[in-house]
Amino acid sequence: MEWLDRFRELGFAGRRFGVQSPFVAQLSGRLFDELSAPDSASVVVVESLAAEILVFALRARDHPRSGWMEKAQRMIESEFPSSLSLGRIAAAVGIHPVHLARQFRAVHGCTVGDYIREVRVAFARRQLTATDAPIAKIALDSGFFDQSQLTKAFKRVTGRTPAAYRAERR
């Protein structure tokens, strides 16, 4: 596989590395789903998902994070249920909102808003499999306004509704 050879050239051969990200969690969930129910396209899908995960790791490795970037990421990951805004996060880490937006996208490959949504959906996924809490409560605990907003975001990220996801994981 050519893409594996390319990643070996980039220094990923035989090395373990950790990437903590809601995007990697989402891609890993899709990879798990594909491996659990393979079909004629699974080989290509698995290769694509694995490549996406490795690209994310490569980007994370090649973009050393500043202290404020780490602080912004920690703030999002710990305060995701609250009402976060670009301005509030930028003020908390002491930089201009435009600079935060540009640098965040360069490092994470997504907007701050997309990252917040991914963190919220990742939390909801864990709650759907680990608890019997009503989906409406999980929506509120995840930082969404209501179950409808969770369902829309969840479907955008995972391709299925929260109820379908819960039923598949039980």
C-alpha cells in the first residue's frame, strides 16, 4: 500500500503515538463500524479512514502547539456544555479572536465551532453507550439546546441518529 510507505517515510513506522481528539474518536468509531459489518467497499473505506487518522496525527506532530492553544483546547474540552464563543475563548487565553480562529484551523483542521460540536457529540456518544439516560437529558448535558439539535449534529458527525446509535451499541 503506497500510503503506508509514505507514512513510513514520514517517520511513523514502528512508533506509537497518542492523539486525543474528538475527530480521531469519531473516525475510530466509523472504522470500528466498518470492521464490524464489512461489505465489498470495506477495504477502501478502512484504508481511507486509517489514512485520515494518520494525517491528523501528522498534522498534530508538525504543528507544535503554543501554550495558549493548549489552554484553548483544554477550555473547550472541559467547558463544552456551557455557552462557548470564539470571543470568550480568545479572551480567556489572551489573544485576538481572529488569531485564535486562524491558528486553531491550521492546527486542528477545523473551526473552533466544529471542534466544540465534535467534543459535544463525542460526549453524547459515550453517554448513549454507558448510560440509560434519556436522549433529551444527554442533549442538555452535552451542551445542546435540545434533543433536536443533538440529533442534527449527531447525524452530521456519525451518519445516524442518537437512538439508532444507542440501539446498535447495545
